[in-house]
Amino acid sequence: MLTAQPTARHHILDCGERLIAHKGFVSVGLAEILAVAGVPKGSFYHYFSSKERFGKELLTRYIATYLDRLEHLLRADGSPARSRLMRYWSYWNLSQCSTSTPDCGAQDSGNKCLIVKLSAEVADISEGMRLALRDGTEQVVQRLAQCLEEARTDGSVPAALVAQDMALTLYELWLGASLLAKLRRDGSAFDHALRSTELLLGAPPNP
């Protein structure tokens, strides 16, 4: 039985996230979220005034977690900044190619990216969710740009590279690859994105 309010709220968000990562926002009804979470409708409305409000809070929480993971992958650890950046793209490749199914007891939502999953779906139906996604992607691009600046400083990418422009180019490249991967149901788009990323970053310096 869920007694602690923060625990109940987070539990509903956890279960909703896993369902939505698998099926999309519109396809998942409130009744399904309640059934999987094992809570009555009143409990849901105690924490969230509407399904749209739930979706916005879910995305805000997801993006905060995503940024923490991004920071873990990109933070300085003695390796060249370019290597840390490529670590992020490799993580993207592996996580988006996973075949996990949603399970409320699982560790995450199959690693499927809600930014990829929901951007086109919710942009026209919820201004709050659109803004949450827009602001989140801008923060991701800024963190990538910071890593690229570090790569320029340590010489692992060409000094002439414009970090902000390249960060946006690479993020758009990988978002596009994620959509193509859904259509092809294989990893060929990610393989191409990885090769293209290496080319865009230029030849690494000689050891």
C-alpha cells in the first residue's frame, strides 16, 4: 500500500513514463496508468490536475534525469573531451536500439528517449509539454557545446570548429537517426550517424 505522498506521486510518474515510452502519450489512457500503478483515480487527481499536467511534470522530471546522465557521460575524467562526446553518442546508439518492454518494476523505461518519442506527438496538442521539450533540448545542446569547447581547448577537435553550431548539428543528426531507426527497425541510421559524427568532428590529432 502506498502511504507516503512523495512515493505515491513518483510511483504514478514511474509507471506512466514506462507506458508512454512504449506506446506514446495519446495512446495511453488515464485508466491504463491507474491500473498499472494500482491507484484510484482520486489519487491521480490529488497530484495532477489533468493528464496534460501529468505529461508536463513527467517530461520535466525525465529531462532533469536525462541531463544528469548527460553530465555523467561528459564530465571531465582525464580523457579527451572528444572521447567523452563520442561516449555520449555510443550511449545513445545502444539505448535507442534496446528492445526492453515497459515494466513498472524495471529500472527505467527501456531507455527509450521521451524527447524522441513525444516531440512530434505532443507539440501540437500541449503547449506546456512542447515548451518542456523545447527547453530541455536547448539545455542538452548547450551541454554538448560546452564539451565541444573543451575539445577545442584540449586539441581533440580542430580549433576552427564552432562549438555551438556543431552541437546543434550533431543533436539534429542524432534525432533524425532516431526517427529513421524507428522506421527501419534496425541500427543502420545510428551507424551512419556515428560515422558522420566522426567526419564532422574532423580527424583526431596524431597520438
